Amino acid sequence: MTNVAARLRDPRLYQILVLAALLIYGVTRLDLEVTVPRAALLLATALLTQLACTRLWRLPFFDPKSALISGLSLCLLVRTGSPLLAAAAAVVTIASKFVLRVGGRDGRPGKHIFNPTNFGIVAMMLATGGAVWVSPGQWGNAAFFAFLIACLGGLVVNRAARSDVTYAFLFFYLAVVFGRALWLGQPMAIPLHQLGSGAFLIFTFFMISDPKTTPDSRAGRILFALLVALGAGCVHFVLYRPNGLILALAFLSPVVPLLDRLLPGQRYAWRRAPAPPEGIALGAERRFA
């Protein structure tokens, strides 16, 4: 029972449930422009890539949870007319977790540089010249607020997942969006419309909040949230380009190792179930000794 309880406390399980519920609702009730075969292709490719990389890097066990989160996020965000490019996006997303790391030493793996889903999306957008794009996911008020409540509930349930970066980003980005509207004398309906998309919620609660790719210290995370909010505002309102959130996060993620050096803190590790007693763990080996 102790092992089961420890596994259930993994914050990734709540994220998987929320994203899966949203995907099912989107496929059955909303026009999210993703078909069941395309979703199955993305999820299967993500899981197979995770399994292949697990074996290539000789990791002790296969853990599908992070791959499922990335695959579900790709289903909700990535659009392309080519099944091959969709599968390639999943491969690039998962492989980046294993290849793009920094700071490994003494036999320990390095820290991820990029959020995998964010990197996969931006890399494919830049590499294909528009053949892969992001769907903002306008779901209507009912679905948007239901997902918002579910995401906020995740912050409460999974406090240990360093949700401070989400709170900080929300504060800074809302200040940018609403501050600009007030400065220009725009009605509040305009910034509310800009924020009312699924892409904004997925970014805020599943990308920038990823504890494996954000700075280790609280001060570093708050500073990083400020930089990403300002970067996104610059892309949107100065360069007048779409996808400011994911572009800002991708191009500012390499700053995280510098923030970790300047503002050091404890590196995050996912909760794992406690190891079984030694006799149980080694029982099978002893039978064959």
C-alpha cells in the first residue's frame, strides 16, 4: 500500500488525467482539428521514442509518464497535414530530453535545457517553414474555464512541483497584457480574448511550470518567469509575431543554467515509490545464485 500511495502522489498523474480528459472532450465535442488516428500516432510515437531512448541510454526502467504528458500536449497544440511530420515532432520532442542536457557530473545525468514539448514544437516550426504550426485552441468559454479550474486544482494538489513559477509568470504576463491595454485605452475584452485560448493554459500550467527545466532556486524561477513574460510580450506586441509564448520560452531556456549558477538551489526530482526491503528486492536473484 505504501508503494501505491507514493506512486499516486506523482504530480504527473494529475497532469495526464487533465490533458487526456481535455483531448477526449476536444475530439468528441469540439473542433480541435485532431483526429483519433493522428492522436494515436503522436502518443504511440512518443512512447516508442521514450522506450528506445531508455534502452539506448541504459536507464534502469521505462517511465512513460513524461512521454504521455508531452504526447498529449502535442495532440492539443501541433497541427500539420503530414503524418510523417507529426511523428517527427514526437520523436524530436522526446529525444530532446535525453540529448539536450547540461551540468552532468560524477555519473549523474545533466539537467534538461528545454521543456521537451516546447522544443519539439519550435524546432519543427522552424525546420519545416510553416508545414507545422500551433493551434491556439479556442474552445469556448465553458471548456476554457473548466480547464482553467482543473489546472488551478493541479497547483493546489501538487504544491511540491514548484508551482511558484506558474504564479509568477501569471502575474508578470497578465501585467504585460492588461498594462498594454490600459496604456492604449483598449477595452478589457481585447486582453481577455488574447488570453482565452487553450495554448495559453497549456503553456502556463504544463510548459513553463515543468520543474525539470526551470531554475533550481525560487529566486531564479521568479526571475525566469519575468524574462519569459517580457520576451513573450516583445514577440507579440513589438515584433507582432504569433506564438510569442512558446518562442520566448524556447529562446530563453538556455539562460536557466546561468540562473542556476548565479542563484543556486536544490535540483528537483520526481517523487518515486520507496524501494522494497532488500530481501524482497534480491529474492529472485538469490534463487538463481
